[in-house]
Amino acid sequence: MMLTELRLPTIKRLWPALAEQSNREGWPAERFLAALCEHEMNERERRRIDRHRAESGLPPDKRLSAFDFAAVPTVSKAHVTALAEGDSWLEQGANILLFGPPGVGKTHLIASLGHALVERGYRVLFTRTSDLVQRLQAARRDLRLPAELAKLDRFDLLICDDFSYVRRDQGETSVLFELIAERYERKSLAITANQPFSGWDHVFAEPAMTLAAVDRLVHHATIFEMNVESFRRRVAQKGLAPSEQRKPQTSNPKG
């Protein structure tokens, strides 16, 4: 009853077996107490990580162990591993920007970094940028945009997937600029985009806003250029019969 009141479920579950082992092996009292507390702390940490992973929205199957670094030679595995260990760049509010055509693994790479950071105790949120824009637009209409930005501020890393798919004609996207400005040099952003900065004029309301947003994003940023052949296209080609993979030859009617 006391352990239930104190909210120590792991100790409540394990103490009889550990007490029996302690009596059998003659543990001193401090070792028995330390063992109980260690189990409780480890279980609390595991539950906390599980909660943060559930709230993150990260694709569950996108892990670093499954990322094919050989297929993207422009991405250093050592560099990504260093980022996965977090700490300094997150404390500085630095950003990660990933550019490349569809199907090259941008989402996989940044999601796998997110999973690694959750394991290290950080809070991460993964979202499609279009969904995030709608969320912020709704908050602005309801006069609660500052409160919504404060909610997002709880996350050490906010991952905005498919950033360059957002269009001005989908609604007022200046809320994105407010988000970028709010997190600048405080909280980290990660962005995946199919188009370089020069193609972002369709995202923000005016060129000056685009320039200001890019300026804040690239300051203290790690940029990955992933301009390689689409992974999905390579997989599809491997599934073709050899005769289908060969380019058709144009016959010469005079030959």
C-alpha cells in the first residue's frame, strides 16, 4: 500500500524477489535499497522514452541501422552519428537542412536521427509541413498562435518534412516564418525539401520574407545535399526483367 501511494510500481513488483535474493546472498541493506531504486529509475526512463516516442510522430521503421549510406556518398556516416549523439548542436538551437529529389532517403535519414535523439532523452516532433501550416493557421484564426508556438517550444527538435511542397495558395504561410523566427537560435529545426532555396518563392508571402527565413535557417545549420538517384526508382528497376531494363533500340528502316 505504501509503495502504491508513493507511486513506485517497479519496486512494488520486484521487491519480494530481490528481498529473497538479498537474504540468500547476505547483501548489506544499502545494496538492497540501491538495487530497488536502480530498477525503479531504469523503468521510469524506459516509460518516459516510450511516451516521447509515441508523441513524436516519427515513422517507426526509419532507423539509422537501416539507412544505406553507401547509396548516398554525399552523406557522412560519421557526421550523422555525431549529430545523433545530440548535445551541443541542440543546445545551440542549430538546424539540419536536407535537400534532394524525391526518393533519396531524406525522410528516412532525418527520422532516424529523431529516433536516436529520443533514445538519448530529447523530445522530437515529426510532422509534414503542410499539416503544421494548417495547425498554425487554425491557431492564428482562434487568436492562440502564441500558445501554439509555446507548445511546439517543448520539443528540442521540430522536423518539418516536405517543406517545399507548401504553396502560398494553400493559405497564409507567414505562420511558418513566425515559427522559424520564434525558434531562431533557441530551438532546433530540421527541414527536408525537394527544391533548393531558389525555389522557395512560392512558400512565403513575399521575397523579403523568403530571404529572412532562409537567413535564419542557414545560420548555425548543417546542410546535406542528397542529389543521387531515387532509391525507389532503383528498387523498381531491380524488379524489372533484364529485357525490360535495356533501352529499346530504334530500328533503321534503311538498314
